[in-house]
Amino acid sequence: MKKTLISAFFILLAVAFVGCKDEKKGWDYLYGYTNDDIVGTYHFSNVADAFESLTESEYCHLCDDAEITISSYQENSVKFTIKCPDAGYNHSFTGRTSYSENDFLINMSEKALGVNIEYTVTASVYTNAKNEIRLHGFARKIIYQYDTNQEEIVKECYNYYFDVIKN
């Protein structure tokens, strides 16, 4: 039950974070993106309000140095690598980025084998009039433990926020 509530909380947090279309800057969600659309390397977007309403802390890292590489990986899958050098975060995800044809989100997660750690990445995919691709989102490292009833309890949760544009 606790695990379900914690999962629901993180999903609501992700939805709240990705927010609505950024009309004043000319970026629109890229609904129905393909792997070909997102494959490439990305660098910081330099968008002035990229991290608006976020405050850097021990558990919240604003990665203006984020390096993201997305490459093809088997059929219908990608390898999504994110590095945040200043925060000391580096992780790769493999698999499908979305399970809905009309989605604009990238959602990937995995549990580390043999340890109580889960990694996730969530990003909105945007495009503009110049057909540039922008990813705005966060990677998360969740460290959990089990209580006496063998239910997962979140011990620590680190977020690595990024806002990048495809090179």
C-alpha cells in the first residue's frame, strides 16, 4: 500500500513538473515523437526560466551542465544516457521511451540489481518553429529500504533537473 501511495505521489509530482505548453517561448509539445526525432546529443538550452521555481539543495540538483545522449538500441528502443558532472550523476537507461503513440513524454525506469535503488527519467519532448528538439525534465535516484512488513519505504530521493536542446 505504501509503495502504491509513494508511486502515485511521484507520478503526480512528475505531471505537475512537466506542466503546460511554454507558449511565450515558442516551444510546443512534440506529440507522437519517434525515436528518430529524439536520437542525438543534447546540451543546456540556456532558456532563462529553465529551472524556475526550483531551488538547489542536497536532494535537488539543477544540471545546467547536463549532457544527454540518446542512441538507437535494438528495435523500437533507445539508450538514454544522462550525465550531470557537477552533481556527480551518470546513468544510462535502455528500453522504450513511451508506450503511447500520442505521448510527448519520455518515461524510463529500472531497479538496480542487488541493491535497493531505483533510477527513473521523465522528460517532456518539445519542438519549435525551427524544428529543434528540446527535453525538459529530471532524472531521479531513489534509495529505499524495507520495513518489518517487507514494504518499500523511500529512504532518500535525489533529483537531477535538466533542460537541453539537441545539437
